[in-house]
Amino acid sequence: MEKKEQTEEIEEIKEIKSVIQKRISVLVTILLVLAVLLCLYVAVQSMSNGYVNIGGYMMFRVVTGSMEPTIPTGALLLTKQIDIGQIKLGDIICFRTQEAAIWGEIVTHRVVELMELENGEVLLRTQGDANFVADGYMVTRGNLIGKVIWHTGDESALASIFSFFTNKVGFLGCIVFPCLLLVGLILRECVSNIRKELQNTVNELEQEEPIDPLCGMTKQEYDEMYERIRTELMEELMHCVEISEKGTKE
């Protein structure tokens, strides 16, 4: 009785462990799927726009000194997507330049002039804090990206980390490859678990007790049935022998 209780307790512990392992595996799989989806989203956004927009917020890294000393070279910018009508004089904005030499590049400058046309269209004139003259073109709704709402200072560790993760080597080495590695590990673990489940099922089938020959009868009932069948067979055999002897005499 005591051994049976210990066996049941061990089986219960094994079942609890199995449930916990399955839940952890599911959680890890979900996190992995989310990480892969995030990587795909970042890759698609980067290839199509040149930057990543998450919920209307974007991050950029300053590569020139046109906004110094306000924003130093190498600083990290947090930009919020905003309608051009909400931009005010003095705001720092990010936009795609229309300057021929660097057409389409993302520039961060300060708004120095607001202009509203008769049709209601708003135009913005910009200038870098370190530049002596304003830009020779107007920013329109079409090439405005957003307003800078926060930026790091000089020699920021956060900016350096962001720069590393956004270049090709950092993105592949720290995001893509680890995700692929995790995918491989999860798949291997899933295959291993399936094999274990199949092996456990086979072992359980092999360890099942053979069918009880008594078929639910008591030992006494089984013995009585056995004697009755044996007696009937003996009587039938003797009857056959008698018939055979009579036939021989005749």
C-alpha cells in the first residue's frame, strides 16, 4: 500500500513537471515568434522608408554638425509623427531634403519661418543652428517626417548602442542570428519532446498487464468450470470409444 502511494506521488510529480515544461515551451515559442515578427517588421520598414516607425515614433542618429551645439553629432533623436499644421516656430523637425546633392536624405533642422498659402497648405522654412543661411527650399506635408521631442547629449552611450544595433553587422549579429539560433533550438526541443512522448506511449503499452485469464471470475468458479468442461470432454471421449468398440464387434 505504501509503495503504491509512493508510485502515485512520483507519477503526480512527473505530470506537474511535464505541464510546467510545456507551458515554458509555449511561452518561449510565443516570445520567439514575437521577436521574429519584430525583426521582419524592422527589416521591412528599414528597406521601404529608411527608418522604423513604431506607433508614430521614430529614432534617428545625427551624422552631421548642422544643429550643434543644440544637438551634437552622433546624438540620438526621438521623433514623433505630427501633422504639419501643429508645427510651431522654433520646433526642430526631421524631413526628407529636396536639395539636389542629397535628395531624399533625412535632415534635422529648426523651423525658422511658417507660411500658409491661400489653399490652406502650410510650408516650413528650416535652418540648421550651426548654418549661417536658411535652407533653399520649403518643407511640405509630403516630405515632413516628424517633430523632435527628445535627444541625447554629447557622447551618449545610448546613441552608441543604437548605432551598433542599426548597422548591418550589429543587426545581423545581435538580432537576426540569435533569433535563427533560437528557432533551431526550439524546433530541436519540440522534436525531442515528440520523440519522448512516443517512447513513453510505447513503454506504457509494453508494460500493460496481460488480460486476466479468470476474466473476472473467482478462483473457485474458475476451478469448477474447468472440472465441468474436463468431465464433459472425458464423457464425450468415452462415448466415442464405446461406439467405436461396438462397431468393431459387429
